[in-house]
Amino acid sequence: MSQRVTIERIREKKKNGEKIIVLTAYDYPLASLIDRTDVDIILVGDSLANVVLGLESTTQVGMTEMLHHAKAVRRAVKRALVVGDMPFESYQADPSMAVVNARRFVEEAGCDAVKLEWFDECLKVAGDIVRAGIPVMGHVGLTPQTAQKLGGFKVQGKDAAAAREIIRNAKALEGKGCFSVVLECIPSPLAAMITKKLSIPTIGIGAGKECDGQVLVTHDLLGLFDRFRPKFVKQYVHLNDSIQEGITRFCAEVKKGQFPDASHSYAMEQGELERLERQNK
Ligand code: KIV
């Protein structure tokens, strides 16, 4: 097994100009597969709500669901850095509970760090969690937990004033000790500018190729989620089609009595079978 990824290694990657690769995972099987690749960070994202639980909004998952899934991911991951995404209720609904809940991600679920999205009290909350000794990944630009306030799921920072605010927020999160910051759905030149200005790594999603790293929702890139697909998603394989095909073939073989065949069934010794038949008359 290659070496465990540490926060230090993530910082070093920016210094060396090596790209940082981040993917989401919510369960043991996918997390195990991802951990055997070059992915540096596995994010137990609150996108769990949309791509696994069939909910409309990420604000509909809470600590119970997030910890449950983070524990499954932790059991699988031996190498990558595991980041737990703090759900809306755990810090935005009541910022005074943020440190307690961040600690639960680390102590109960075994996460290495937490992520939180920008909101009015984000700087205080991020600073408190960092001071408690828990590494924090920030998230600016399009922040799904407060998307309604931002006018919906739209590109952010398109005019100079809005762009300046995103730069300020990213810089302030660096000042609070965050080890990295996600830039979601902002123009590529703005992301490039932020990436140059910050000493901590930027992780882009819909933010162009100049970011220090890239993140995607795994179910999107694998073609496992098709309820909606933002422009920034690239589907590398179409697992929905393969799964559908496998299940359709299973149904057809069961209906025709072709499954299970002898190679998927258990035989019985002839003598024992005859004894059973005699006793059963
Ligand atoms: O919840 C999530 O999956 C995320 C990523 C899209 C960054 O926050």
C-alpha cells in the first residue's frame, strides 16, 4: 500500500505543482475502489442527500446520516485523506454547535478533517474548529446549502463586485487556518486568480483547470446519477446502463428457468438423496 495522505502532503502538492484529486464516497464498496486509485482525498459529501438518498436538497441530511456514511467510508479507506462534509444543521442552523459536531466527525466516524460551506458566520466557525485542532476545508462560490440565497444553482462571481467578494472570502478562510478551499461553479479566470493569491490549495468543481485540484461527485462521473447533470460534470463511464442491462438479463433468465443452473446450485450425495426420498414417502 502506498503512504497515507496527510494534510502536509496536500500542502506540499500545491508547492510542487502536483494536482490534488478529490472524489466523493458514501459507502464501503465505492470508497474501497477509490482508495486503490490515485485519489488523494475522499469527501463524504452531503451530496449524499441527492445521489444516494433521493432527496431534493443537501440541507435535508443531518448528523445522523452523515456519521453513518462517514463510518462506512472510514472502514474502507486505508490511504486517502477522509473529509467529512458538515451538514447544514450541524453548524449553520446553530453555529454554537459547530465544534461539537466537527469533533463527532473525527472521534466517532474517524474522519481526518471536515468541510464547511461559506455562510454569514463561516469565519468564526472555521476559526473555532481549527483552534480545536480539527483541519478544515472551506467551500466558496456556489454553496448548495444556501443556494436559494444565491439565486439558485447558478455560476457565481460573474461580475467584478461578486468576484471580489469570493476572493475576499477565500482569502479570509485561509487566514482562519483552513488547509484548502473548494471553489464551486465560478468563472475559470476568477478561480485562477484565487489559486494564485492563496498559499493553501484550491479544489475546483466547475471552476476551470487552473485550480490546484479537482473534485467531482463520484456518482456523476460514473454515470450512476441522472436526475440532473450540471455543465461541469463529465461522465467517464455509464454504470446506470450496465446495471440496468445486468438486471434485465437476470430477470429474463429467471423467467425462462435458466437461472440458477447447475454451476450456481448445490448438489446432494445420491445415497443421502435416496434416503431422504424414502423417509419422505
Ligand atoms: O457534497 C459534496 O459532494 C460537495 C462537493 C461537490 C464539493 O460538497
